[in-house]
Amino acid sequence: MATTYQLYASEVQTETVGDRTDSICSINWTFIAVSDSRIDNPQLVAEHHDTTIVSSEPTSDDNYVSFSNLTDAMVLGWVNADIDSRTAPPRSGDDSVSLRDYIKASLEEEFVQARSSAVGNKLPWIASSL
């Protein structure tokens, strides 16, 4: 079954660094997994919430981006770079993996658990001979 993944920034926190009063310090984000849907397997949605810490201290004035000039693409670029560069703790003896791979595996496990705990009953108005 195919799963679609989406990443959304939900909130950006700022702080004062030197004379910059709107320096971005963290980005809250949500990684969403949506399973494909079939008649025998309804669509499932699972989410992972996390935070990316950023610092504007080493940024030169030429490269500094104030809060009011942020774009969705810029913020998601920082988050994507963080997700791909951070490693997650090993799972049951496996080697450590990128945070992105860890999140995807965790969300897929949620789907497996949801499907295994669901109880399907035949609809009473459909003949059992079909």
C-alpha cells in the first residue's frame, strides 16, 4: 500500500539576538502520513510533531532573513535539512537512521497497528453468497 507524506510548519518562534528583534529560534512542524484507500482498507492518517532549532547568530547581515520576510519554502527547506541530517535512536538492534526514515517507519507501524486492531464485519444486507 502506498503512503503519501506531507510536511507542514505550524509555528515559528522568534527571539532577540543582538539588535535583531525577530530572529527565528525554532520551528514547530508536523509530518503527516496518509495511506491510500481501498474498499477493503480505509484511508488512515498518522502524524508526527517535532521542533527544529535554528540560530541566526552566525548569519551575516546579507544572509539574515527577518520573520516578516519568511516564506513557506524557506522554512520547510530548513526543516527538511534538519530532518535529513538528524539521526534517530536505533530501533531494536538496527543501525541509527535519519530522523525522516525513523518518522516514516513509526507512522507505518501506526497504520499496521490500526489495521490489525480493526474488526471488520460483513454488512447484514449483503448476501453471504457473493
